[in-house]
Amino acid sequence: MRQRFQAHAIAAAEQHNLPPALVCAVVTVESGWEATASRFEPHYRYLWDVRSNTPFRRLTTTESNSEQAPPDFHAPHGVGRHTEWQHQQTSWGLMQIMGAVARERGFTARFLTALCEPKIGLEYGCRHLAHYAYACRYLERFGWAGVCRAYNGGPYAAVHVTNPEYPHKVFAALGGKWPQS
């Protein structure tokens, strides 16, 4: 599988000024180079309001435990709100980008399943990785390990090291050496 998609991964990495080896390592860890990989993560609660293009409001405890979208959760035209709700809580494609995060990074296609198309999934995964590396300045502050923690667990994870196993997996996939900054 890797040979089939590696050129796309390298191109997406270079477009976002990311080390290609790092992007390839993230793909290895996240999906094992399986383009159609997806995983529903019902505990995931960072959701995106497609109507206002802002984070969705804080959920109540009842909503957090529900598989059904609240009435004020909106979906793109032609998509059911419950479908959008569940798809935003699903990681998609080669880089296992969360649906809500892809929406935040500008993904406007009707269905989030399009993130399983290699070029699209790599584009939004690299946008997200580059956001933490450069816009948030995590590369400067925490190195690639911190960028990887944020990619996997959000900004809190980068600062508070709540998921130390994830960067270790990426580091191993890199052959035990982080790319030069």
C-alpha cells in the first residue's frame, strides 16, 4: 500500500513545508497506509458548526453520551445532521484526520467520507499537522514530538504530555530520529 500512496504523501508534506518522512511516519502509525481506514470515536467531543464556521458549543452531559445530534447541530445541505454528527466524530483516511478537524481546516465537501480519497485526506491531515507546527509554533516550543502529541490529542496534549506513547510510535516509524527542523 505504501508505494501506492507515498508520492501523494510526499507532495502534500512539501506543499505544507513538512518533512516528508514525518508525514509518512504519521500515516504508518495512523492507518498503516490503508486509504479507506475509518474509526468512529464516540467520546470525541470537539465538533464544528458548519453554519457559523466556528467550534460547536459546549455539550451537555446528556448530549455527550448521545449518539444523536442535538437540534441546534447543523449539517451541510443534503446531509442529515445525525450523519454529520457521527462523521465529525470519525477519523478518516491515511492520516486519520477527525471529521470535525477537517471541517475546521476548511473541508467543505458535502460528505466527510471523501477524506478517504488519498490526496484529500493527506491534504487535510498535513494542514492540521502544519497548523500545530507553524501557526501554533509548537515545533519551536516542543519539537516534532510536541507537534505529534497535538496532532493526536489536541493542543492540551502538546503542553501537558497526556499522550506520550503517540510520539514514541511516530519516532519509531521514523527509524529513531526526528527530522531536522
